[in-house]
Amino acid sequence: MCFQINEIVNLVSECGKSPVYKTRELAARALVPLLADSTAYNFLKKLFVILCTARHTQISANFTHGYLLQASNKLNKNRKIIENN
């Protein structure tokens, strides 16, 4: 079975919705090396769009927390994403 990197990123990102804190934390840390700088900006943009609409879509606190962890971990590791865009 051969996976594309985007498929793996999506699977790991989905783990960020877990009700288990440690799973959300590990998923956020695992995403950092999987996202290339060229794709990280669009990925983060997608996360923030989802988070900005969270109040209207009634997503769970675990979901919100998991996505915030993912964004935080990637931004902390790659500050140049913000500076370049």
C-alpha cells in the first residue's frame, strides 16, 4: 500500500480530533515534519478557516484544541511561514 504524503497528513490531522489529550498532542507534533514549507501555509490557512467557523458549526472542544495544537506546533517550528506570506 503506497500513501501520498497528503493522505498521511490528513490522517494524522484527523487524530487531532481525538477525545484523548495525548493523541491530539502527538498528532500535532507528528505533523511538523510532514508539512513542507510550501504546503504548510495552505494547511494552516485551512485550519484557521475551520477554527474561525467553529462557533457556527458547533465542533467539539477537543477538535478545536487539537487543531490549535497543530497550528501552534507548526508555527513554532517554522516562523518563516508567517514572514514569507
